[in-house]
Amino acid sequence: MLSFRDSALLLAYRISGNIADAEDILQNAYLKAVRTSAMPRHGTELRTWFLQLTASAAKDWCRSEHRRREREKTAAVEQRSKILRLRRRIASTTR
């Protein structure tokens, strides 16, 4: 049987597709577990509770990763636009 950590890491890896990101997700899940005052409800196993925290941390990671990629795309488009404007300005002054 897998340990809590191994099960949670496997879950995070399946969601992220990258072991380094999965380890970051797992670390965030540990932080959520430490920071939360809401321990598992009576009758809920600790393992199940922690896997739910891990899934939540993975969802948060997916949202932040998507936003980061969108910001990078926007920044790249803006950079290309600035370069094109600069090239046009240079071309118009050399004529």
C-alpha cells in the first residue's frame, strides 16, 4: 500500500504531468493541512482528507499555471508589437 505522501504525489503528478510541479503541489497541500483549523470530519479518514487537500492544491496550481501562461502570451505579443513599431519608425526615418 502506498504511503500518504506517495498517494498524494501520484495524484499531483497525474494532474500536473510533471514531477517537479507535483512536488510543489504536494508542498502546498502540506501547508494547507498545517494552516487549516478544519481537520477531517468525524468518520473521514486522514488519508482521504489529505488527498482532497492535494486535489484542491492541484486545482489551484492549474488555475495559476493557466494565468501565468496567458500573461506570458500577452507579454510576448506586446513585445512583438513594440518591435514592429520600432522597425517601422526606423524604416520611415531612413527613407
